[in-house]
Amino acid sequence: MKAAILEERKRSIGSGGVHGRGIDCDMNSVSGSVSQRACVYCGARVVLNPITDAFHIVHGPIGCASYTWDIRGSLTSGSELYRNSFSTDLQERDIVFGGAKKLTAAIAEIMEKHAPKLIFVYATCIVGVIGDDVDAVCRDAERIYGVRCIPVKSPGFSGNKSFGYKMACNAIMELISRHKTQKKVGGVNILGDYNLAGEMWIIENYLKEIGIPVLATITGDASYETLIKAPAASLNIVQCAGSMVYLASRMEEEMGIPYERVSFFGIEDTADSLLRVAALVGGAETVRRARALTERGAREILPATEAYRPYLEGKKAAIYVGGGFKAISLIRQFDAMGIETVVVGTQTGRPEDYEVIGGLVGENCVILDDANPTELETFMKLKGADILVGGVKERPLAYKLGVAFCDHNHERKHALAGYEGVVNFTKEIHRSINNPVWGYITPAIAPVTPVTESERF
Ligand code: SF4
């Protein structure tokens, strides 16, 4: 079978160097291309789900709720409520006569049994079709029970995953705006870290060590009480820009809190981020402590990373992750290991992310936005990738191809952020790439004849 690239997709595929710049991105998926992206609702849910003491009610068929049940491996230092899944389980009868009554009843039941302070109600595809007035139901709930009940307008078909991020950010603004007159007390909010495998705690500990207080974490390990303190911060630091720059911009405009983009993946990015935040929030002493921490961190992990280097040098990596910031950090991390990035793509990268990516990788590297499995498979084979770094949907693709895989998304159990994350990541890449199992595997799918360069563009 010969794989070809859909005509409409060609503008979203480029290569490194100057050609990587200016590919089409930040747009809706091409119909029929079987995008790897999740829907609008899923985008909203992954952002809000780590708020640990909130009730997340999915207004829609049960499938939407099960699809995203406990979707992130976000850890909690408090409530476990967020790990449950609540659905109004809309049926045919509700589609015909409307589902608003069922939603009202679900909220009443939750208030009677659990009396939470915060409820999110997600409107899914079918609610967008039948037009239930979710706003009115939430308004009534707030009036009757005194609870914050916030609609998240996220029908799956209403855009792309980035639109879901935006809807989640609007919901957070709806929650915290009532508290925006608080006096600024200094310190930072951490935006766009979801506490996978406890990564938020690593970042918080670094900031604590250099003397910078953290007011709110948005949304990893967040709770109602911590979120409403966010307007008192003097700086927002934004790790996952794809999901949180919109919220950061709104907080800057409406609450006067500036923001700074950071990344705590890799030695270089971690050090650079800590030093920049220290300079922005603290004085000379804070910067001195940050410098001491970053020098110590890099020094302590050097023996471990150097030990793996001979086993990794010369290998080739493919990257397909959610946002641009992560792809950029991963390219740098692979570079430090002596691994060449030969394929790199994201679900929600922005033009400025692809500008940076294009400058970091070589001309041999394929850059693609909003890829589908056929494209990933074709380019991984064409470029001879030894490992794919991705998320839950990319894992089976790699295994079917007989290629090593590293989960850099929801399901992982160990931290990949900060200095300890660099060691964990290097170890995992080594264990996966150099696993003897790959020598015994025959790829389970028929080989695809790669498209030629001229067919690609
Ligand atoms: S919101 Fe729509 S696209 Fe998303 S999971 Fe539900 S039915 Fe599927």
C-alpha cells in the first residue's frame, strides 16, 4: 500500500530549517483526516479535571464521561473527588424532550449528598445540538444552593481542542473574577502544569527554595480555596502555553497580573525558567539562590545522564505531543542526549512555537501540525525513528510499528519535570530504545511505501 498525504494537509507539513516556518496550524482539523487530536469537550475537561474538590458533571451521553474519566494522572494532596465521573447519561428520550430537567436533578442530588463548593457542567455535542439552556440551569443552582456552578460550553464539534482549552479558561475566569479586588500580596501562580506524577510539587519546591511563594496552582492539585487566591499574585508563570496563555492574557488585562512563559522540562529550560522568574519576582538574593539551585541541580544529575549517553548517541526520535512548549523542550533534551529529532509535531502548536521548532531541528526533520496516524507512521518509517514520544493515542501506533515508545502525557507514573525528571526521562528513553524486545518483534501491520519528497510537498 502506498501512503499519500491529503492535499488539504500538505500545508500543515514542513521540514526543519527555514522550511519549518509558516506551516498551517492552530486551525480546525481537516474533515476525514482522522486527526490524533481530542475534541473540544476533552480539551476543556483535561484542563479543569485536576481541580481536586470540584464536581465535574458531564451533561451528555455516558460515552463522553467514560472517555475522560480520571483522564490525567494528576496527583492530589487533598480531595479525591475529581477522580470520579458524573454524567447525566442522556438517552433518546432526553434528546427529543430536552435534558435540562435531568441536569437540574443531577445537581440537586449532588448538593444533597456532597454539598460541594464548586461544580463544573460540561455541555457536550448532543447538548449543542438540542440546545439545553445550561447557563440557566447553572444560574438557578447558584441561586438555590449558594454553590459556584459554572457552565463549560464545549460541544465536541464546536471547534478544535484549543477551543476547549479556551472554554476551560473562561470557566476559571468566571470562578476567580469575583475575587479580583483582593490586594496583591506578591508571589506567583503556576499555570499550565497538571501535577502529572507530582510535577507541580517539584516546581513548587524549587520556587519555595529560592523564596518565591506560590499562591495558586492552575490546575494541578488545585482546589476551590486555592484558586480564588489567584488574583492576589504578582506574576503568572505559564508552563503549558497552549492551554493557558489565553487565561494568562485575560488575567493580565482584567487583574493586572503579567505573565511569563516557562518550561521545567530539561536542564537548560529549567535553569532558564527559574532564573527568569527569580529576576522578575525577587531581588538579588532570590536570583543568587536560583543560580545556586540550578548549578547544584545540573551538577548532581550529570553522572547519571553521562552514564546513559553512549547508549543513546546517534539514535533518532519522533515527537508528537499536545503543545509546542513541550515539543521544544523535548528537542533540546534529545539534543543533549545526542539523539536527533527526525519527526516533530503537536496537536495545538501555535505559529510562534513552529518558528522556534523550525530553528531547533535540522532540515532532515519533518514538522507537522495536527497529524493523523498514517502521517506519523509514514514519516517515522521514512526517517527511521527509533522511538516515539507521545501520549495515550500514540502508544499503540508505536508498538504496532515495533518502535520504542515513551509516554510524555496523561498516563505516566514518574515525573519528567525538573532535574529529577531529566534523569527519569533519560533512563526511560534508554530502557525503551535499547530494550531487547524490539529485536524479536515483527511489525503487526503491513509496511507502507513511504511517499517521496516530491509527493509530500
Ligand atoms: S463531546 Fe462529542 S466528540 Fe467529544 S466525546 Fe462527547 S460525543 Fe465525542
